[in-house]
Amino acid sequence: MDFIIRLARKKDMTSVHQLITELAVFEKEPDAVEVTVEDLERDGFGLHPNFTVFVAEQENTIVGMALFYDRFSTWKGKTLHLEDLIVTQSKRGLGIGKALYTELMNYAFTNNYKRIAWEVLDWNQGAIDFYESTGASVLKEWRVVHMTHDNLIEFVKK
Amino acid sequence: MDFIIRLARKKDMTSVHQLITELAVFEKEPDAVEVTVEDLERDGFGLHPNFTVFVAEQENTIVGMALFYDRFSTWKGKTLHLEDLIVTQSKRGLGIGKALYTELMNYAFTNNYKRIAWEVLDWNQGAIDFYESTGASVLKEWRVVHMTHDNLIEFVKK
């Protein structure tokens, strides 16, 4: 069945939020999604959008999405970060994820981004194999550090 | 000797670029810095800045900097990313790095960011110990993936 990839509109954020929630439920962290549809509408479609989204649409239904935004490397300059790429469970294996990924790479190339970065779980070998087959590299030595909001509050109150 | 922490101005970018280059030389990658002073001035001080910088200043000389920008988590919302925190070699051990770090955390708290993220080399135990002492966590399972510009060109041409 055919699908198209296109830039998301504000009114797509309900569907995008459903995909985000579906993934969180799948990862057994349903309560981790604090973002609301209204947050996505405000932060993605204001004067200075915090992100851009490509959606995959099939028969007027959104079945996948890639959410990304600018970062900046002090060595390379403007880079792109892929935050999430989600295809709804029932539509996997149809090439929709690869189409979203390819659209993002074309976008990055056309707009002269110096790098595209994202994060992967180290046990997700299927994903790693796919990324490496496209020329991307998993960095061995670098680790991600997070200061959560709760720990931030603790730190600044000291 | 006293120092102050303040937001960087456009004219500070020459000093900021020197710090970036100093670190790259220290890491034995002097040619990795493709960013120019002009890039920093344009991308950091345009209508939609790609980053913000705090600098540490001592006797009218910039001796350290922290460069950061917004990211967006589909679970948490608006988050902050610390790209680089650099103190010039001769001024280490004076608390300048911690002061820049603390300023960033206060900034994130005041502006209601839901998380602060950055990256660390897994063998840099001194840095990891410091971060953990402030309440931050090194994520064990996540890996950073990069598609370089050269590999992007290869991919999109296929």
C-alpha cells in the first residue's frame, strides 16, 4: 500500500503524540511522556520552532514520523539531530522507516548540515546494523549524560 | 584571582574560537575545527541564534566558555544541551569550570528546561566523577550515532 512522506502540519500533532505514546507504552514507560499535544503544537509551530517533523501518511492516516532539530558543533558548525523515528507497530516492515530516514538525509544534504546525530540503545543490533549499512557510525567511547529536572532542582538549591 | 561569568557578546567569538582550537590541539585533532570566527558570529548572533555562550573573564581576558543550545525531548519537552565547556589550560583548577557549569544549571532552572544533556568520553573518569557528584547520570545503554557529511554525500548519491 502506498504512503507519502511530507512535512507535518500543526494539526498532525495529535497523531504525532499518539505515535510518541505508543512507543513509550511499547518500551514499558507509559508515564514518561510528559509532553502534551498542546506542547507539540506550541513548540513546533511558533515563531522559533524547536523542532521539525516529517510524517508518513497512508490513506489519510499518519503511520510514522521523524522528529528532528538543529544542533551546533563547535568543530563542524550546524548539525541536525534526529530525536525520534517512529513507525506504528502494525505498519512496520513496509519500508516506511527507511523512507523517513532517507527523507531526513536528503533534507540534511540539501540544507548543507555538516553532520546528522542520533542515539541508539547498544543492544538494538537491528537498528545498529541498519544505520551502519547506510554509512553512519556508532561512537564507541562517548556516553550521554543527563541532569534530570528533579536532580537539577536539588543541585541549584544547594 | 577573581573572575566573572557572563553571557558572551559577538566580539568575544575570537576568544571563544581560540578556546575551541586549543582544545582540539590538546586532543591532537587540530584540523578538526572547520568552524571559523565568522561562523560563530553569524550562527550565534543572528535573528535565530543556533547557540548561546557563557564566558569566564579574568582581567579582561576570556579564560573559559560554555556553549549550549536548545534541544527537544518528545517525552520531556524543551531541554538544554551543553556542547562544550572549556577552560584554558593555564587556568584549570581554579574553579572556573565549576562556575561555568553552575551558571548553566542556574540558567536551565530559571528558564524551566526539563533536562540538561551532554556527552563525555567513557575513560574521562575525573569528569564523570564530577558530573555524578552534582546529581547527573551517565547513561549506560545509549550510544551516539553520527552520519558525517562525507558519508551523507555517499548515502544521498546512491
